[in-house]
Amino acid sequence: MKIEVKERPMKMVCCWMSAEEGQDKELMASLRPRFKEWKSKNYQPVVYISGTESLEEGMYMLMKRNYEELAKKQLAEEAVAGGIQTE
């Protein structure tokens, strides 16, 4: 496992793991207290786990999901600001 601290474009701590490490329940449990510590210092913990699927396809799907969630949030905020009731 490799841990990398980044300040830009946002404050985050990246944990790079092999597929085997990602399946290690004890290792993952040992990281949870560290996640809380990093979050208390305004760092976003991010875990990258190697897999067998296409990295390009996985990143595309992750970015797509994040943009969809952001769009939903913005629409909901606009609806509230405009006095429209949503689900």
C-alpha cells in the first residue's frame, strides 16, 4: 500500500492498494480511524484498489456518476430557490 497526501486540486489522502490488500478486512478496518483523523484535518480520504476491469472504463463510470449526482443536487437547490417541490 502506498499513501500519498495531496494539497491540490483539493486536500486529500490517497491510499493506493493492490487487489489483495483491498480485500484484507483487517487492513481496511485499521484505516478507518485514520480516515476520521484525516477528515478532522479537512482531508478527503480516497482509496484506490487495483482490479481486473478496465481502469479507463471504471474512471469514466465514476466520473459519470459524480456528475449525475452533482446535477441532481444543483437541480434540487434551484427548485428550492424557485419554490418548486421535488421528491
